[in-house]
Amino acid sequence: MGITSAIVLFAVIWFIVFLVVLPLGMQTQTEAGEVVPGTHGSAPANVNIKRKAQVTTLWAIGLWAVIAGVILSGWITVRDLDWFERMSTPEVSITDETDG
């Protein structure tokens, strides 16, 4: 895995984890009892994006390390995920050439 692949893998994992972490612990304005005029009652009262980004980064680093380790070790390869055998190895014919 190259450096670009590692960075892209981390970015994808980070955003997926962020989308999971984002709604955790959210309190709506209705639940807080302070609905700002002009907003819906279901709007978040305190988003705290910085804290959620920190938690996301910690989880993403751990997940990235595990996934990158599996990829680099070769424990699971792309061929292991080939359930329809589209990546089967081609037949190689060896011919015996003799000097004539």
C-alpha cells in the first residue's frame, strides 16, 4: 500500500466514523427546553463538533491501523474476496523448445 492509498483509506474511514459519531449524545432544542425562534425543535442544542471530531480521529486511527495491518500483512487479499472467480489465474502453457 502506497502513501496515497493509506491517506485515502484513512480519509474514508474517518468520514464513515464521523457519520456514526455525529448523532451520538445529541440533544435536541426541544429536549433542552430552549427552542431558538426560526428553527425546528429537532435541531441540535449543542453540537460540539470539536469533541466529536476528536473522538472520530481516535477511533479512525485505531480502525485504520487494523485495516492497514491486514492489507499489508497479506492475511486477506483481493483474490480472497473474489466470490465469482473473475480474477482466476490464466492458464499458462509451457512449450518445450528444442534446438533444431
